[in-house]
Amino acid sequence: MVAEPTVLQFPHGEEPVLQVEVAPDATADDLALVHRYWDLTAYGWRYKVRELGSTLTVLSTVAAHSRAFLLSVGCSLCGEPIEIANRSAGTVLAGPTLTEPRATGLCSACQEHHTAVKEQQQRLAAQQTEQEKRKAKEAEQELRERVAGWTTREREAPCVARTVDGNAELVLLLALAERARAGRSKPLPALSSMESGWTGDVERDAKALSSLREQGLLVVDAQSPLSAFQLGNEGGLMYVPAEVLWSLKLDPDATVDLVAETCLRRATSIGQQPAAEIASLSRLVTTLEANHVIDYLNSLLTKKYGYPPVPEAREVELFDTIIDGITGGYTAGQMIAIVWRAADSAAAWKERNARMGPPEASSATVTMVRKKLDDARERRQPVPEYEPPRWMSVPAALGAARQVLEAVEGPRRRDRISACNQCDINGFVSDEVDGREVASRCLHLPAARRPDDDHVPADLN
Ligand SMILES: [Zn+2]
Ligand SMILES: [Zn+2]
């Protein structure tokens, strides 16, 4: 005969809310202790736990020999009585007298089922994550191999370019060659890692870099981060021009030579199309100079005076004024002197007018730049050249842009033409070729160094 557990119900003599089953192997002492522990009256527990002995002993004896079920609160899934491990578990679900349902719970069977389902879900989720991780790793490996193959093919393809197309491309290529010379074998930096790109316009730079690659003068470096590449839907490999590192196709010296030859060809070309291209190069370089001056002014306002930068609404006006100054003959260094004076005057004006705040002072600076420029012109006083302070970053391609412009536009400048004794008033020299007169643009070099002497006269080194 199988021994039956002893069943106790509480409170005595009332509608029971708690049923306790005591294991048949419990001694009489254990049974007595279990009885006292679970003894519930209509007003709460008859004994405090500490009245029954050491808390630890009481709880372990109760746990070892008895199971208690709430009759007042049923399992929220199946309605069966809920098993409680101790008094406080009962209180949470049904209050101190176990008669006031306060929370829902699950019976042991439903709890087990619930736990099993949850574990199964977690296992599946873990398997899925594992699978996704493996797939991502495989995809990464494939991308890595494709990138390695592609960059190797690009690097090994022979360079066929004999000239450089585009103005921004010409300027950038010279800047890149100079950087490559300084950095030795290091790859050229990603556009996104540079403070203001090469020319101060990241979009223009990215376009020019891609164009140089298409012209076969630049290759994407194999050390570029993998995140800069992507496989397209059709399986094609794509790269983000602003995120990849670059390498010159030719070595830096050969690249500089190619830039110089291109400059020379442009400088000596005749016709409307070349003239328009030179005008566009001049505009590009003037824009770089102007942006450099504006950067200087904004740094001055924010760092020296603690004002905000020039308000957005007046940026165009400021840009136009500075372009006016530069195209009118002032150098960027002189414009820096003019904006320095303008900021100084605006700050002094703010000091005299208590109602002027820093934003008004920044705005007034724009008016002052115009006034200082007009004053300087009217009085014909020489304006000094200021160097921007060392902490100011100069656009990376500004130096290259100045050199390219000088090489391309120099031979067309009035002062050069009038100072030269070899060419006519339009800067042309005539040569006799096969008995016919052929006019070509003069480079105004000393007689001993004519271009057909095999020199590269546009000195970009
Ligand atoms: Zn249940
Ligand atoms: Zn000349």
C-alpha cells in the first residue's frame, strides 16, 4: 500500500483557502512544525516564523516535507490551485489572509509548460542568430575577396592617360601627388576623414576623385575599410568615393609631370573652349580662396570674440563681397587683413552699444567687410597681407589650386605680356612652319628656355 500524504486545510472550521500536503515520510516533529508554519487563521498567520525556531531550519523543513496550494486563487490558464513555496509567495498572490486575490499566477504544470515553451523559443532564436552571424561572416568573406581581386586588377592595369580632364580633377591630382610625396608609401586619406575635404566641398571632391579613377589616374587602395564597399543586387561591386583610401596610378613625380604637361597644353591652347575652361578654373580657385577667407572670419568671430559665426542669411552677401575683392585684385592674404579689421570694428561698435548682442555683432561684420573693402579702394592705400594663424586649417588643395591657376593662366596675364619682348600685344609669337606663319601663345620665358627645348616650363615641383 502506497503511503498517502497527510492533508491539512486552513483556516480550521472555515471555508479553506490553503491546502497543505505533508509527505508520509515526515516525522511527527516535522509534521508539527509544518502544521505550525502554515497555520492560517481568518486574521492571518497564527505564529510568526521566528517563534518556530531558526528561520533557515523552519523554511528548509517546510520545503522538504510539504507542498502548499492556494485555493482562493486559481491558475490563470487552467484554473487549478496554484502551489506556493512559502508564506510570502502566498501574500503576493492573495494578501495576508490569502483571501484577497491580488495577482495572477500559474500552477506548477502550466508554469513548467510555459518555461519549456520559452526555452524552446530562446533556443530557436539563438539558432537563428547563429545562422545569421554565419551568413554575415560568409558575406563579409566574399566581399573581402571581391574587393581584393578588384583592387589588384585596377592597380595592375596599365596607365593610358596622357592628360587630365577637368579643372577640379587637375587641382586634386596635384594635391594628391604632393600628399603622396610627403606620405611615402601610405595610401591617400579617405575624403570623410579630412576636416573639410580637398577643396572645401566634399561633393565636388568625391566627383573629382571618381573621375580621376575613371581616367585611370587614381586607384582605390586595397587597404580601404571593407565598410566602404558593397555588393549590388546584380552582384556588382560598388564603392563609396568619400570612404575609400586612394593610391596614385603613377608615382608622385610622374603624376606631377603629367599635371604640368596638362597645364602647359591648356596655357598654350587657342580658342573659345579653352578660354572658357580657364575662366572656370579661375572661378574654382577664387571660390577656394573666398571660402578660406570666410573660414578665417568665422574662426575669428567664434574663437577670439566668442560670437556666433556669420548668420546664414548673410553668407551669400559675404561670399560675394570677398569674391569682389579677390577678382578686383586683392590677394587672399589682403582679404584676410580686411576681414580682420571688419571684425575688430564690429566688436568695438558692440562695446559702445549696450543693446548689441553677439549675433548682431557677427551680422554687422558683414556690413563692415563691404565698407572696409570700399574704403581701401577709394583711398588707394596699400593693404597688408596677413597670414592666417597656425591653428587655422588651410583647405588641403588650396596650394595646388594656386599653382595650377598660375601655370595655366599666367601666360595670358596682361602684365606678363607687356613685360615680355618676344611676343605681340596679345601674347602671341609667330613661327615659320613649312614656309607658313603659325601663331602660338608665348610663355614669356627667357629666350634660352623656349618650350621646344624639351623643358617643362610650368614649374610645379
Ligand atoms: Zn494551470
Ligand atoms: Zn611673351
